[in-house]
Amino acid sequence: MFQVAAPVVDQREVLPAGAAHPVVAEFRRLRPRMPLCERGRRGYGKSVCEARYSGGVKHETGHDIADALGLLLRRSTRARLYTRLTEGLGEAVDDLTYPVLSGLARTGPYSAADLGREIGLDRTTVTRRADRLEQAGLLQRRPDPADGRATLLALTDDGHAVIAATRQRLAAGIEDSLATWPQADARDFARLLRRFVDEGPFAVDHD
């Protein structure tokens, strides 16, 4: 919970009857704007709340976006999404192997080490999950034309088909979640989100 240090009150200070000390009054003014801190939402500790509200509310839009992104980027959130996307697509396709498939769909043939850096896994983990996908016929290993000693991971036709199915599910799920939005709002959201990705802190060339 957000805390304000107890004010040091001069005993000679006389306040009107029923009036709060200025520090307390300021806390009460800000309190309606602190729902995440007061409710103790998971993932928002005291330091986050203090950084957001100390000295008044600053950069409110940036904090709101950061809060939303924090929820989207949590490992548990991604795991639930991957589970829904891969349901019924075969024993080898699940929330663990999906990042390997999805990563290769973005990058094309890649070494295990390079793919690991792309999707945030170590080389050993990528190799182990790639083994499962290879046995299911969704991934193949091929020599690296630039280095005969190296091996690249690449999707097979069946692997591309699985990715196409998951992307269709994802697009349909997003549209379902926006079904109650006015179409103009949904289009504006898509346009502005793309602009944020291209120009915001996640952009490749962002300093």
C-alpha cells in the first residue's frame, strides 16, 4: 500500500476545525488515482508505487502504458496465451515449443544459439525443444551454407502450417475481444499500436 510519512506538525500550528494537515490532504487528493497500489495488484511492489506517486503524479500516460505492458509481458500471461493457441495441434506443440516455432517463422533458418537470443532461451533449452519438434516433423536441421560445421534449424511445411493455424487463432481471438468496440476505435487502436511498436522504446533503432 502506498505510504506517506507522518507529517511533523508544529504544536503551535492551529488548523481550522475539521481541516486536514496539508500533507494528508494531498494524499487524499492523489488516493483515487492509485488503484493499482491500493489493491496490491500482483507485480506492483512498494517501490513501483513510490516511484509513480512520490512528488505528485508525473508521466501518468507513460505509467499507465507501462502497467499494461507489464501485465502483457508476464511469463504467466504468455504461457496461458500459448496454451490456448496450440491446443489440439499435436503433442509436440505446446506452450514450451511454440516460441521455437514462432521464432523460426519470424527469422527463417537460424542456429540454436541465435534463435535462443531471439526468443530469450539458452541454447540447450532451444536444442531440447527443437528435438521434440523435429521428431514430430515440424522442424528440420540443415547445414549452414556459410559454415559447414554449423547447423541451422528450419520449419518444415507442416511447421509452417502449424504457425499459420496459431496466427489465425490469435487474430480471431483479438477480433473477438474487440467485438464490442466501435470499428473506428478498433482501427485506431491497431494503427496507434503499430506506431508505438515502430517508434516507441521497443523499436529496433530506438536509442
